[in-house]
Amino acid sequence: MNKSSTGLNENIAGLLCYLLGWITGLVFFLIEKDSKFVKFHALQSILMSIALIVVSIVLSFIPVVGNYISLLFLILWIFMMFKAFQGQKFKLPIIGDIADKKVG
């Protein structure tokens, strides 16, 4: 992997974009100057976090579903960090397309 403008390898920076959800996504989106790979994962992390928060709020009113949805979100979060670390530009449905178009 190449180095990003943050000084980190792109795959490490991509992984870190997901670490604290929209917070680290926003940080990397703002500080990254060169790497489209890092900017893609940063924006996808922001959009994914917002979507997960909205879905969690809506589904929290259904007791059984709320418990399982949290586990699914944890698995998705770990999966996205793993894909970024592997250097893959894994696009989530809808969210990934939006992030890809915005980054270019």
C-alpha cells in the first residue's frame, strides 16, 4: 500500500477511519489530501455511522430486534475495518456508491 498524506499506510488510515465511527471518519476526511482510498473509507464511515444511528433509534422500540441489530452492527463495523486493512475498497450498498461519487 502507498502512504497517505497523513504519513500512514493507506490501509492503516482506512482502518482507522472506522475506529470511532463518524468521528474518525470526519477527522480523516478533513486531513487527508491525496489518497482517494482513505477519503472513500472516511466518507463511507461517516455515512455508515449516521445510517446505523438512525436505524438503531428506529429499531430500539422493538425489544428483540434491538438486541440483534446491535450485534449485526458490531459485525459490520469489524468487517469494514478488516476490508480497509486488507486494502480493499469494499462498497456498502447505496452508502458506498454515494461515497464513491463524492470522492471521485
